[in-house]
Amino acid sequence: MALNEVMTPENPRWNEFADILAEAINAQDEPGVSDCKHDFSSTRKILTEMGNIDIEASINVFMENGGYCDCEIILNVDPGPEDEDFEEEEEI
């Protein structure tokens, strides 16, 4: 029997998780308005559907890194784009 994974930003499936979560909590028709219920309801649903994830251990990791609800996982835990992809160009 395979062990369940812990979802962290280092997990190879992190981007899939973060993209689905961001889409779930930004489902409003109004830009900048969140559907976050300030709990882990979307996170739990997504991780369950992804399968083979230790949901409670993953939520503990999220909380240790400032993710106390669905939207805070995106805001505080998700590392976002790599910094080197956005290097500033020198002015000439």
C-alpha cells in the first residue's frame, strides 16, 4: 500500500493544486473578489479529488507557513513565479 504524500510547494503536484485552488476561490464574476469561506473546504475537496494526499498533514504544513484558510494558502504558502524569471533589465 502506497503512503500518502504531504502537499507542500516542493511537491511535484503543487502547481496543479495551487492552480485549482486559486481558480476555486476566485470564481466570482467580479475581479479581485474572493469566494474564500476562510476555512479549508476547497483545499480538502481538491486534495481528496487529487488522491494519495495526507490532508491533515498537508493542512498542518500550510498553517505552519501562514496558510490558515484557502486564500491564505495562495497568498502566504504558494511561492508564486520564480524570481529569476522576473529579473529587472538594466537601463542603458
